[in-house]
Amino acid sequence: MAQFCNRSTPVSNRRDMLRLSSIGFGSLALSSLLHAEAPTQHPLASREPHFTARAKRIIFLFMHGGPSQVDTFDYKPALIRDHGKPLPFPKPRIVSGATGNLLRSPFKFSQHGDSGAWVSDLFPHIAEHVDDLCIINGMHGSNSRHGAALLELTTGSDTFIRPSMGSWITYGLGTENQDLPGYITMCPTLTHGGTNAYGSAFLPADYQGTPIGNASIPSDQAKIPFIENSTGTSANLQRIELDFIREMNQRKLEQAGPDSSLEARINSFELAFRMQTAAPELQNVDGETAATRQMYGLDDPKTKNFGQQCLMARRFAERGVRFVQCTHSYKWDQHGGLKNGHTTNAFEVDKPIAALLKDLKQRGLLNDTLVLWGGEFGRTPVAQGNDGRDHNPHGYTMWMAGGGLRGGIRFGATDEYGYFSIENKVHLHDLHATILHLLGLNHEKLTYRYAGRDFRLTDVHGRVVRELFA
């Protein structure tokens, strides 16, 4: 929140004015409401897709740390059969330390739904929704380190700072609700890329993600930041200050031309003002029925944190937020303690995720809402110690639901032990191209010119996996 302006302090330009101004975000926003006749379209205004979209929005359920595919959604009887034996083919480069022989899953798998999909007993609630899931067992990425793999998943690049997936999507489509951000990330991780995972990089700052809290803050205490207006400033004084800032901005624009960085900042102030009305009610879940709150697990301390995120994701989705991310932060990295770690992690997210799928479906939102689940990579089928698995980007599982996808299918496959993707392989570039296509965006045409080159989320790669479409 801006501080009260000291009029005795010299103000030489509009940056100083914004830094020293007392009017706060809300008052700055008032200028856009009072001068709405400006012809320039707001950068987050809703825009038409390249072609008819199957989905209008996306909810990304990020399992930070890398859940094990062979303990969740990729059933491998050969691991049971050959437990304790050496891997019968060469291992890839060692990632974090020495790995040993094959390690069977400590969890039982069973088939569910009309599709007969195999799901481990880690996810009894999600298993009830397998006929809505499109399980991609043939995922693979390019990097085995958390930071680089996380950035590859969220930005398409594991080596350079690039705009995040959510930023590209809001750049291409804008948002359906001008009173809320187009891109919201709840309780994002503070590590392994940090803000770069939801930043806009060289795209205009309007398209960066709005964080609600972070991984160190319980989700029920995390709120949209900086939406409270300054207090003690009269409307008349605000009007004088706003007119003064507007005159300074106009003179600066006439002298030096557009300043996209400052204009994006002003737009964020304007959005903050509008959110003063929309956000408090939206973030207050007390109006939800007791049954709904219980369905999401808000009555259980173990499921409450992620349950709150999932419930908020549904509320944001039905209000038109284009991209929402929920993060179960850095708990899935079981180099040891696999059985206890994955058991605890899955318990915390299973019921909330199932509730989100059910809630979206019964409200008619799943048809045009794409739900994505997964981590930055998977785990090895060989052991670290007696009860752990190393990082594995070579073959792992993610799943999607809704948004024009075929439900109840399994696409792609890893080898008999679950180490390498071998059939209908889907690289992260392919996943991004497919997500953009579902949202009505051609990944080859969604570009932004920067430093003399046209950039895109998929760089020079990416295949739309049309086999997944309904």
C-alpha cells in the first residue's frame, strides 16, 4: 500500500509521484473509472481465441517434488515380480545419488470405473473419478533437477527465464472478469525457480501471476495482496491528487512516449481498486454449505490446507479467472521414507481433488474447465536406500480432466518397470501445445516479439496430442 505523500518532498517525475503518493492502489484505480473513455483496450480484456475453444480456463494442481508414477497411476506388475533384482538395462545418468535394485511399490493397485483404470490405494477418492480422467503415462521432460524441471513445466524452458504458461494464456485470451486477476497462483513455492515460475518475463507485466500467499502460509490465511485502500484520505483530496498524476503522466507521455512498465503498474493499481469489492467476498468461504466444506476436507486439519486451495480454485473458476494454480508444496521428493511420505502427501490432496472434480462437474463447469495434475517429474523404479526413489524425468505420469478431453483413457506407456517413456511419448512441449489448443490457441501463432525474435511457449517444438480430444 502506498504511503501518504509528503508534499514538501520534491517530485520530478511520475515514478517519484507513484512512489510517494498517499492515495493508495484504490485511489489510483479511480482514475481509470472516471476516465473510462480512453480508447486503448485494457491489456487483460477478454479476447477471441484463434479458433473455437474446448476449454475456457485451466486449474493446475501442482504436486511439487515429483510424485512417483509407479506408486500412483502407472501399475507395474514387473516391479512386484522382479523386486530386489538389478535393472536389466542401463540406467540414465545418476541424479542425486546412487540407486540400487528394483523396488516394488508398497501400495496396492486396483481397477476402477467403467474404464478399468489402475490406481493405487493412495488415491481412493480420485479413483472414483477415473472415468473423467485422461491419464498420460508417457510423459517425459528434459531435466532431472527440481529447479530446471519446474521451470520447464511452468515456462517451457529449463535454461532461460521465459514467460510462464499462465502468462502466455492470459496474454492470448485475457480474462473473463475485469475485477479479478487473469492468473492466480495459490501458495506458490518459494524455491526451485520462485517467482520465475509464475512471472511474465519479457511479456508485459500485466500478464504475470498474482500470488496468494506462499508455501509458508496456510491457505486459509493467504489473501490477495495489496487491495486495501489507504485510510484517512478524503475523496476531494484523492481527486486533486489523481488529476495531478494524470497531468504529469500526460506530459511525460508527450515528451518520452509510452512507458509499458509504469502503465502495467498503474493497471495493477486499478485492478486492486476493483478487487476491493470483489475479492473479500470471494475469498470468504463461510457462505459455502457445511456439506461442501466437508466435501473439500476443511473439517480435517490434514486436508484443510489443500482443500481450501481447491475450493478457492472452483470459486475463482466460476468467476472467470483464466488460470488458477494450487500448489502442494515441496512434499513429494521422497529419496527416502517413500511409504510414509507418499501416504501422508496423498491423504492431504486426495479428498480435496476429488471434491474439486465433483464440484466442477455438478456445476457444469468441468465441460469447459481443464484440470491438470502432476509434478515436475516422476521417480525411479529403482531404490535409493531401502525406501526411496530418485528423480526421473524420462517417463512419468500426469493427468488431465474436463475441457473437451476424452475421459476414462490411458495414453502412452512406460517400459515394464516404469523408467522410460516408450509409447505415445508426450514431452512437456507437447503438453503445452495441447493445453493451448484446448483453450483455442495455436501454439505456433501465440508469439511475442522480443530482442528481434518471435518467442512462444513451445519455443520451436510441440505437437498437439489430438488423440486426447473427445
